[in-house]
Amino acid sequence: MSSLERACRCLAPARRWAPAALWDPTLVPRLIRWNPGSVGNALHLTAHRVGAVNVGFPGLGTVINVATVVIGALLGMWVGHRIPERTRSVVTDCLGLTTLLVAGLSAVSVTDSALREAVGPGVPVLVVLGSLLIGSITGSVLRIEERLAGLAGVLHEWTERRRTRDGSGAADSEETYAARARFIEGWLSASLLFCVGPLTILGSLSDGLGRGIDQLTLKAVLDGFAALAFASSFGVGVLLSAVSVGVVQGSLTALGVVLGSLLPDAHIAALTATGGLLLVGIGFRLLRIREVPVGDMLPALLVAPLLTQLVVVLR
């Protein structure tokens, strides 16, 4: 038996899963007779065909991200009751400082070369300022922060009713108010932290465009640890932020699938820098420096790319 026949016999089990065209027993001998150097090309072609099999689907990155947030939040809720209040306060301070770090990294996008070339030098800061002003005024008129707090309150009441269906008695009003405020703060802060940032936008669009889920996988790991820390301080509100992650990232992924490359680099940079300043507001709230109405500022994320496009057209 020749060495070639032995090699083909060893590879015979692979016929169960590989395409039949790749394992034609006459292919290699014919290639050798035609051109011995083509054997390497045939093997390279085989590896390319097998490696090109796509086992993922649009939205896989978001599914992984939601799963890590849920797991992290459940672990945090399980550990949180065993942590004293002083330790939980320190954890919240650490989260606030880390949020400011992430905010700074995002805000630096205002110096992005693509944005500067698109709108001109010195204009990117004005674009971000205009986006914040227009978005914040719009949000305050629409009372977005108040409506989000009301939605979070409804969710909190629903979770509390499920907890107390056995009729164990009503809790003290002050404790109920404190728990409600903690739930709202946890859900709103975690949702904004997980959904506002360059990885959310770029990663979701890349997933929808079929360019891979590397960015969302990295974000999923970071969000999982952040959810663990948040939930140890804020409880079940952080768990429900997984719904926010699924809705926001799922919508962006769908846009990537339907519309293709949605935003130019300059528009994404303006959006990212504006989102960075919103994260600064979240950091201030976590550090108890100032209750910045970040919810009212959310429309700025829509205004930023639109205002950038307006400047590009008028320039």
C-alpha cells in the first residue's frame, strides 16, 4: 500500500462531516499527475472551505452580552446581602471612578481625526456642546428622566408584588421608598452604563454587518463584572438592565443587518464623545457628587450624528 493510500485511509472518517467534493478519492492522484505542486493548493482550498463555515448568527454577540449581565447580576445579588453597607458603599465609589475612566476614554473621541476633517478644526467641541444642549432641552421638555423613573418604579412594584404574594405584610414606608430609589438608580445607571459607549455602537453594528462579535465579546466580559459589582449594591434593578441591553444592542444589530454601514467614522466619533459626557454624569451620580439628569440628556445621542451631518453639508 502506498503512502498516499494510507493517508487517504486515515482521513476516511472525516467523510462523515466534510463535503463529498472535498474527499473525491481520485482528486489528489489526478492533481499529482497534472502538477505535483498543486497538492498544497488543494489542501489550502480544503482548509479554506471548511474554515469558511459560519456557525454564528446576527445577534449572537448581544445574546452573549445579555447572558453575562444576568449571570453577573445574579451573583451580585447572592453575594450582596452578605456584604456590609460600608463595603457596598466603597464598591459603588469604585464603580463611579471606573465609570469616569470609561467616560474619559469615550470623550477623547472628540479629537478623532475623521471628525476633525469632516467638520473642521475647533468645531468638534461645538458639535458635542450643541448636541448636549439640544438633546437635553428636548429631553427635559419630554420629561424623559421622570418617565424612566416612573417605568422603573412600575417594574419595582411588580417585582415586589411577586416577592410578597404570600401576604407576609407591608414593609415600612421609608424602607419601601429607599428600596424603590435603590431599584431605580440601579436599573437606570446600569442600563446607561451598559448601553452608552463605543463598544455598544460599534460592536452591535459590526455584528449586524457580519464582521464578527469580537467587540461585543469583550464588552460582555466587562459588563458581567460590572453587573456583579452593581447588583451587590443596587439589587434586582441591575438584573432588569439586561432587558435594556437586549433591546438597544438588538436594535443596533438589526440596523446593521438592514442598512449596512449606517454611520461614517466622523458621525460615530461625535456620538461616542457625546456618550462619554453622559457617562460622566453617571459617574457623578454614583459618587454622590451631583444628581445629573442623564435621562433627559439621552436625545443628545440622536442629535450628535444629525448635527455632524448638518455641519458637513453646510461646510
